[in-house]
Amino acid sequence: MAVASLGAEAPMDFHLGRGSDIRSEFFTTERSVWGVMSKSAEDILKTAILLELRGKAFYTTAARQSGSEAVRKIFTMMAEEEDVHVEYLSRQFAEYEKTGKFAKKDITDPVDDTEAAMILSEQVKNEISAAGFEAAAISAAIDFENRAVEVYQQRAEETTDPNEKEMYQSLANWERTHHRLLFKLNEDLKEQVWNDSNFWPF
């Protein structure tokens, strides 16, 4: 599926250096996304596509650089889901450019991932350090998902077009499932640190 043309903007790859500030590296590029928000339905669609492309790039790179099988599995799954969203938004973009209207939603809603989150959280805790690369990537991803939910939920509440509303509400719900899993992982890792007397230098 061809991605809608975004002018000068294009999907990008990230190198998440283990000795660097992952949050700073990612969100320095990410801030430009929020700056292009406008009330134009077309511009918001472009912003949504760009968000998903950058999310996919981030998760793909984090998965590639992780030494944890469980973390690779989580980030790979999220990258694949962001790719589904890119294709969906691109179809909507093409429809809107052609007809000036949004099509009915044609992707499934997210499923309850509570049980999967519990299982994966245990695996992650056994495989990574709470102060290491993977934990930093999880923390950065939480910020990204928060912002994505904010963009989608705001548009879902503002628009009067029922198909556009359904589209953005569905995307907001998808990103919330990502956020819940990442938040659970992050909280468990923090608790692990608090209870690890060998971690603290005093």
C-alpha cells in the first residue's frame, strides 16, 4: 500500500545509541509533528500518518537494538500494528482526496491485552535492567503513545463527521492498548529497582 504523500516530510529511521538520551533523540524529531497540527482534516490526516510512520520507525529500531527477546517481541508487534495504521490512514487519505469524505472504518478494534501484558511483563523483568537501554526505550515509547492518544482523541471529539470520528476514536483506543502494556512494564521495572538493594550506590 502506497503511503500518502507528505510533501517534504518522510518516514525516518532512528539510531538509538545506547550511550545517549533516547527520549531526546526521538522527541527532538518528533516535535515537528505536533507543530503542523491544524484544523484542516487533510492536514490532520497527514499528521496522523507521519505519527504512525515515526512510531513504526522507533519501534523497529528499538526492537533491532534490544538484547531482550521479550522486548523485541513487544516492539516488533507494535511496529507491525503501526504499519497497519499507516495503511489504513493512507486509504482514508486517498478516499478523502478523491471524494472529500471519510470511508467507514475497516480495521478491527483492539482486544483486551491484560493477560498478555502480565505474561510479557514477567519475561521482560527477567531479561532487562531497569536502568538500561530497553527500559529507556519503553519510557520514551510511553511519551509517544500519550501524545498519539491526545491527538487522536482530540480530533475524535472535535469532528462532526461520523466516519472521521470513528476512525480517530479507534486509533486512540489502539494507542491506549500500547500505552497500557508499556506503562505496566515500566511500573514493574521501577518496582524491581526499588526492591533491589544491589542497584543503589549507597
